Amino acid sequence: SSVPHRYRLKTYAGHYRGEETWRQYCEQVLFGQYDSDYIRRSARRAGSSWQDHMASQGRHHALATPDDVDEWCRLLLDGGRNRRTCYENYYVRVYNFYEHLKSNCQHPHLYNPLLMAAIEYDVTRRVWMYRIDARPEVTERDE
């Protein structure tokens, strides 16, 4: 990985042991901004999938590596989900979680492993590119 050792998230394992970071994020941030049944269901589904995956990797869900992300995206796609579902109902929820961790001074995060995985790995890039591919075509503006 291109992240210097001292900044790698795994070095903070002791800080996150026993912490329910996903739940706290949902309750304190996500649901405060977007409180709907759809968001709650989507966050519950994505959070459960992500936390289960990270537990199977032996790491806290706030301490992912790009490899963890790519494996998770591969599992989502191999599970019969289409790219839109993977992006809108799973990937974007966890991506926004890490963006929050990066912006919050209570967390040591300096990078988003989901974005790094989209840069490094084809499977994750395929999920990420749904964001780009789904945008309407941009037309030239008159100046």
C-alpha cells in the first residue's frame, strides 16, 4: 500500500475495540441529515453486510484496507446484485461513512479506503463507475 505505516488504519485497532462506530454514525449523522424509511433500511442492510465482512477479515469496520473493500465489492456482485444496487444501497453508504470519519477530528482517518480501492482494483472501480455512468450527459453551456 502507498499509505505510510504510521497512517494505516490498522494501527488504531486498540482505539476502536468495542466501539460501535457505524451505529454512532447512523444515529448522530446520517439519520439527522436524511431520516426516511428507505435510508434506515439501506443503512441497516449496508452496515450489516459491511460489518459482517470486516468481522470475517478480523478487523473493525472502521479500519478497512482497500483489499477489504475490493473483496466486499466482489462478494456483492457475485451475490447476484447488479451494479446499481451495489453502488446505491451498499457502496455509497460505506463510502459516506468513511468520508465522515475523515472529516471528524475524533477519528484519525486521513483517507477513504473505498476511494483507494476504486483507484487500485477493477471490481471496485466497476462499482464506483456506476456513479459516473448514471449521470446525465453534460451539454456545453453558452458563455
